[in-house]
Amino acid sequence: MVQLDKQQSTEEKILMAARQIFIDRGMDGARMQDIADAAGINKAMLHYYFRSKEKLYGTIVQHIMSNALPAMFDLLESDLKLKDKLKQFIINYLALIRANPFLPLFILNEMNRHPDKFVKWLPIKNLKVSRFSDQVNEAVSLKLIRPIEPKVLIMNMASMIVFPFIARPMMCVVLKMDKKYFDQLLSQREEQIIDFVISAIYYKN
């Protein structure tokens, strides 16, 4: 039992160190020696747990994305009413990105650098949006909302949530904002995005 706990502790140290290094440097810039040093172990021990950088990278991607994609898609496939679902999607997704502000840029960079490898590790096998699509299409047919492709609606919401985090350095310079003021604006995003999306697609009574 003690040995098992020790193995788990060592693996956790490796994953914590690798996660930060992959986030900071991407797969290309990360070196196994640097990960071993950050975890406080030697390189041979690192290779005992993870035989290659690609295997370790895949584990990290799965860890990161398993906290993001499945929960979002489970919500879209839930029995919530459409308007409540849109609101909750925005609330949950924005909370996720605010807690992990590195996530959008990490995904963007790695998808561009290693699309095949990155996609291979994504937990997307059982992800569906059929229930959400049915709800959107039904609302369109009943003339409750303006015509819109369900996947476009998802992209629109995701874009409004993610873009400020990706464009933060540029926005701060162009719009002459300091970090404190930018964070203040971000804190208002949830309500603003919800109001914008609902107003954009729902017909006024």
C-alpha cells in the first residue's frame, strides 16, 4: 500500500510538472529533462512512468480536456429547456475558462502545431449535440427563435467567451486598458453574453 501511494505520488508530481511545462512551451518546446527536473526525479524515472514525450503529452491533453469537453456536451444533451441551457452553457464555459485562462491559447497553439496528435488525444468519441440540435430546430420551426444552424449557435457562444482571453494582450494595448480594468470587464461578460445571445436569437413577444 505504501509502495502504491509512493507510485501515485511520483506520477502526480510528473503530471503536475509536465502540465505546466506543456502549457508554457507546447509539445515542441518541452524537454523530458526539464520535466524530470521540475518533478524532482531523474530522467530514467520519468521514462519508467512515461516511455516517451508523446505519451506524456497525450496524458496531459486528456487530463486538461476531460475537464472541459464532456461536461459542456453533457449540458447540451440534458433535458433543460433551450433558454436555460443557453444560459447555463455560457455560465459554465466562462467559469471554466476563467479558472483555466491558459486553455484557449494552449488548444489553439497545439491544434496548429500538431493537429493529428492533438485530436488523437481529445475525449470526443461519445460527444453528441443531437438533443441540442433538435431543440434549436424545433424552436426555429415554432418561430420562437430566428433561423440559425445549431452548430453555428455553439460557435457563436464559444467565440464570445473565448476571444477576450486569446486576444487579451492585444486588447489591452489597443484599447489602452491595464490588467485590473480588463479583469473588471471580464467579470461582467457572463451577463452581457447571456443578454446578447438571448436578444439575438429570440423573437420579441
